Amino acid sequence: MKKLLLVSIISALGSLVAVAQYSIHSLSGDVKLKKGMQFVPVAKGTSLTAADVLELGEGASIEIFNTTNSQTYKCVKPGLSSVSGIIISATSLASNKGKSIRDNMNFSRSSASGTGHVYVESGMVKRTMATYDPEARNIEVDPRELSRFVVNALRNPDAVKDTECPAAFTHTPNPHGGLSFSIGNTLSSPIYFNVIKVADNAISKVCISELGQPSGSYVLLPAQTISREHLSPMAANERHILIMTHFNFDVDKLIEQIETTVQSGDNSIPDSSLNVYFSIL
Amino acid sequence: MAPKLLKALGITILAFILSTVLMRPFSFSASAFLSNPEKSDFAITDFYSIVADSRPVRTIDDDIVVINLNGLDREGIAQVLELMPLLSPAAVGLDVAFVEPRDNDSRLLAAIAGCPNLVMPVALNQNSGNGKFSLGEISFFADSTARHVPLGATNLPARYAKSTIREFRTFFPINHSIVNYTDSIPSFVVAVAQTARPSLAEVLARRGNTLEMINYPSRSFRIFNPEEIVGNAHLMAGKILLLGDTDDLADMHATPVTSTMSGVMIHAHALSTIIHNGYLDSFTKAQNLTLAFALCLIIVLTSVMLPIGIKGLIMRITQVALLYFVVRLGYSLFLDHNMVIDFSYALLMLAFGLFACDIWIGLTNIWLGLRRRYRKLVAARAQL
């Protein structure tokens, strides 16, 4: 292990002379790189040149890293943009103090861009929740933020491929055509999850899955496991999606908000500070 | 001109008196105006930080790297620490306390003994009354390590529990000796800075502040999981490494730029403030009040000088323009010169300035009216 570390340091130092100036620091949504007449998907770490052209889909975003000055430049504008264009535009926006102030100044208490708080007070404190999770007894995940995450994930499944479930999670189809899952909470705090389903990829028609928990969500305390199995065959055109968070969320509110988000055409980027784990059963 | 200037001065003083008497009901207005949901925990730097952090350009700190220890047991942490000597770090800040001994701690203890430039955490309890601190939690081996491992207090100052973390403390005075520390213990980030960059820690000491604001905006850090250390060793060699849990829900705090930030990331931002000399200097209360007084005087003098016909329109335009100017100036000073002006006083005075003008005019008219009546009465009696 230590020899491997030494070799990797030496070889990395040696390769520094050949490192590209720009690379993709982070991205979300549909982002492609134009190569000749074709558009190829890109990933975090892909090297870029100043002349490279990127295509951002609706709701997509990209951050480009410049090794020369260790700065990142963010672009959320859909369409075609060159790397140099993204950098110039981001630099110009960053230096426009008047616009920055105007964008953040409004006369209501709610966050205009939706990237404020991802957790909200849940209203009445339930006695059982106070017993189960006293630290988070009156907090729930903001259904609007969570719905954006779910919608974005359903539209761009590749973007959430690397999201690892922190708990011990397994799921298998059973011989009768049904589905089963098992979750063990290996974390030091409770986890909350539920299962929704989407038929024919019609995101606006999301509903509770047969494996889901109506009215609220499942909760697992640390060192607890749960298994659930649906024996009857499931429809082939349905996708059952597990959503897991660190705080309580209401599945009814989430489903309503997903419908609202899709119908309103809201393409906002989900707040990256929200820890959500997403898996298709 | 002089009488009008004196009149404007008098009205401005009246405005100050009114603001002092009526300030409390209006104090929430700044937070609502700037749409800060935390209505009871607001500082003007929060607005500046939110605006600055929302810019599309961010800087990746090249000097500080965070290693996420989430989910690791002591054996896993020992494995990570064993890699540290190969990275020749400038400092290793381990934000994990091992309060009680367990079986098979030998590997961990050996890794800690062999880790270069290590700084260990200690949690302190504040004693009410004398402003000093006493020992809270410390690793069980802190007293017994063969060499002196610097300690740093990981306490994060806040107005109350769960409120926003805006500052870090430099030193904590202590009631009783803790290991080798007799009078005070440095904070965790100061201890790491003293290990990695002693000259920069000296700059901090010369500033002589107990509390320093953390310069959060537009800064990111490279965060690696333990399995990524080998593949990214070149990015960690010679750097300051902070080891902690970035996903620990029990160690999440609100900051001006995000509602949940882990303790180790707050330490990273605070350390970056020290390393890159990004200290924020505030106007004193006297300076803020002077600025507010000057702006109020401008608006009152303008009101006094203008003829009545166009006064209303021009005053409203002037008020809004000054408001925008104050916000813009405050943001520019924050961003370009790391200076903090609390413009909430100025905002209040802009509102109270015109209010005071109306009260002054009203009271003056009442006084003149009474004086006229009195003179008529005296004249009428004299005729009789």
C-alpha cells in the first residue's frame, strides 16, 4: 500500500507537465462535449481546452476548473457554450456587483432561487417522533427541494448513478415477478426512506409504490434492519424508486410537489446540500 | 445656509432619538428586506456572504485538503493516519476525539505517535461567570503521548445553540491546566495554523482579537474519501490536511452561506481565513453611527433646502438611491477590501430622517401657532 502510494506520487509529479489547463470539476444534468459533428457525454475530471464547445441541456449545470489559478467557473445556461465563453461569462457575472445584489434582494421571506433551506420546520411536533429522533423531531425535508431532486434524477438517471446508498441496501426480484428489498441502518443516526413508483416514465403521474409506506416515511434507527417483499407480479412498465434521506419527509407532500414541479416546468437545479439517496428497485 | 444647516442638524439628532426609542420594532425589517429566513439571528455579513457566495466563480483552496472519515472505525482511522508520513503534510488536524480507550487501540496509538505535525482536538465547557473554560472532552491518551501533540479547542462560538457560526475564537482562557496548557488553549484552527504556518499564526496573534470572522464566500476545498488518498496523493503532499466527518449530522451547523455545514468544513474555512490573510475588519459601532449620521444629515439637508413643490418626489428618489448606494458600498467594501459596514443603522436613519423632518415641521407649526395666539391675546389685553 505504501509502495503504491510512493509510486503514485512520483508518477503524478512526473505527469504534471502534461496536465490540461481546464477540466470538469462538477456537473449535473445533460452535458455533452462537441467532438467534430457529434456530441459525446462527459464526466467529472474530463480534460478540456479553451476552444472546446459544451452543450448544456435544460436544468443542467457545469463547473469548469482552471488549474492555473485553482478557480472554478459555473454555467447553468442551456445551449452551446465554449469553455472560454463560460469562463468569460462567469468572470463577468462575478464582477457585476449590482446584478449580484439585485439577484439576492427581494421583499419576501422565501428564497427566490429555491437554494436556501432544504430542511423546514414540520409544524406540530409529534410525540412519537420526539421519542424516536429527538434531535430532528421538528425538522422535515423541504418537499419542494426533494421534489426537484426526484424530478431531476428521473429525467437524468445517469447523473445520480454514482450516488451511493450509505446504508446496507439490497433489492431483488422474487421468483413470482414481485420485488423485495432489505435495508440495514449502519449509520449512527436514523434514516428515513420511502418507495414511489412511476409508470411509463410519466413523472407527473408518480404515486406510492406497493412497497412504500403511506402517510410519512419509513424510519430506521441505527443498527436496525427492515425487509419487505411484494409477492404478486409487478407491472413491467413501472419503475419503483427508493428515496432515502437523513430527516423525515412526508410522501404525500412529496408526491403532490412532484406533480406541481413537473406541471410548472420548474427546472431548477436541486440544492446540492440536500443529502438524498436514490435507487431504482 | 447656516440656519438651514443647523436646522438639518437638529432634525438629524431628533431622528437619532426617535430611532433609539423605536428601534426594536423595526429591527426585523433588515432581515425581511434581505429575505433572511432566520429572523432572530441575522448579521449584515450574512447578506454580503450570501451574495458573494452566489457568484459563479469560486476558488479551490490549494493549501487545505479535507479527508472525510465518515463511517470509519478506529482501525480505519489508524490506516488513514499511517499514510500521513508519506504525504509530508504541513499539518494534520484530526477532528476526532477518542474519549475512552477500547481494546485493540494499539494500532491507532502507534499511528498517532508516527503522524507528523499532528494537532488533536479538545472540547471545552464554558464556565458561567468568569468567562473561562474547563475541560470537556479530550482523547484518553492526550496526557500520555511520548511527544507533545498540540491541542486545539474545537468549540465554535455562536450567539446561542444551533445559531449561525460566523466567527472562530482565537484562544480560550482556562481555569485549570490541561495537559501542557496552563493559562489558555488555542482554538483548533489556530493550533493547526501554528503548526503549518507559524508566521501567519503570528499575524493573527498580533491582531489581538478574541473572535475573528470567518471568510466563507466563494471558497471550496478538495474533499477525499480514504480510498481516494492513494490516487490523489499529489494533491495532498505538503498540504494542510484536515481529517474529520463531513457527514456527521450531530456536527452540522448553520453558516451564513449554507444551512448545514459540518464542523470540519467550518474549521477549513476558518483556517483558510488565517492562511490566506482573509480577515474581515468591521467598522466600529462609532464609525457605523457616524456613517448613519452623515447619510441622515444629507437627506435631511436636502429636504430642508428643496422648495416644497418638488420636494416629495425628489426626497423619495433620493431615499431609494441612498439606500441602494449604502448596500452597494457595503458589499463592495466587503468583497474588495474585507471590510464590514453594518448598514442597518444607516438604513434605519434613512427612514427616520424624513420621519423626523415631518415631526419637526409639525411641532414647529404647532409652536408658531401657539405663539401667534399668545401674542394676539397679549395684544388684545393691552388694548383693553
